[in-house]
Amino acid sequence: MKEIFKQIPLYRFIMFCNDTNMDKEVLDCGAGGDCPPLSLFLECGYLTHGVEFNTKQLEQANNYSKKKEQNLNIEKGDMRQLKFKDESLSFVYSYNSVFHMTKLDISKSISEMKRVLKPNGLLFVNFLSTKDSRCGQGIAVGENEYEQMDDFPVIHSYCEEYETDRHFHDMEILYKENRVLERTYEGEKIRQGFIDYIVKKI
């Protein structure tokens, strides 16, 4: 049985990608971790690329790909300054990644993703919403931006439902979902809020 990936919204994204006539080449911005979803795209016949800023997350992803004997092409990189040519990639996504920075850096990152995307190419990106139970916790560093403790101190930016539309004023929004989920994490009930987008470059 093939592995089931925990990044469930990306199954919808790959369905949208499969319905196009674009070359099957994809970039993951924030591609690290112990279960990199680029593996799912590789299994579906995509040429994969990934950038990851965090060294530990990069090592985990590369260990995973070695174990599965896959070449996912995940490298050290910064989504605010992508080393890809203009309009060179059919599909780009960033799953649970852009909100780990200030809103200014989020804007820079999304501008870079749009730059490297081919005309008619598709982009998936998701944001934390202010409906998340952690919104308001930690040290405020901006409007709905907080330094919070995960394994180490990290910035989390939270957005209102329509605040994030501005990033895609020059694109066609194919799908938008404002998700709120409640679950138990480490014995504690938590509420998570996300805003997911699938957009097309015009």
C-alpha cells in the first residue's frame, strides 16, 4: 500500500495540477521535515524541487528520501529569494510554511513564488487565521504577529479571512477554504485555523 501523507490539502492541489496540460514540474517552498510531501508528487510522475531554510528540517527530508531511495531535489534555500528563473515552473506550493515569518516576509515569499511560476501555472499556499487558538499568545512583534515557543522561538503570523486575498489580486482564485479544526495534541485540546488557496497565474 502506498504511503498516505498527512498534508491532506495537497491531495486537492495535485488533483488541480493533474487537470492541466502543464509540464509536471513542481517546487515546494518549505520542503523539509520527516514526511516531505514532494514524495507524493514524485510518485505521481512529477519532477520535484524543494527549498528548505532550516538545517534540521532539511536533514530530516534528505534522510527520508534516502530511506525511500528517492531524489526529491530538496536543497538549502530561502523562499524570499528563490534561485529559479522567471516563469520556469508549472506548479509551486508552500504548505504550513509561510506563516512562520513576518507578514512583510510573507509578501516577499509569495512574490517570489509568483515570479517563478509559468503563465497558467498553479500555486497553493496556506496561512494561519485569527481563529487559531494560539493567536494573541506570545510576544507581539506586529499586527497579529507573535514570537511563540515551539521547539524553539518562532514567529507565527495570523491573518483575517479576507486579508490574504490581496496577495492574489493579479491571479485567478480557483479555490479558497477557511478551515477550522479541533483536535487533541499532546493531551490537550487545540483549535487550529487555516486559510488555503489554489490560484492560477494569468
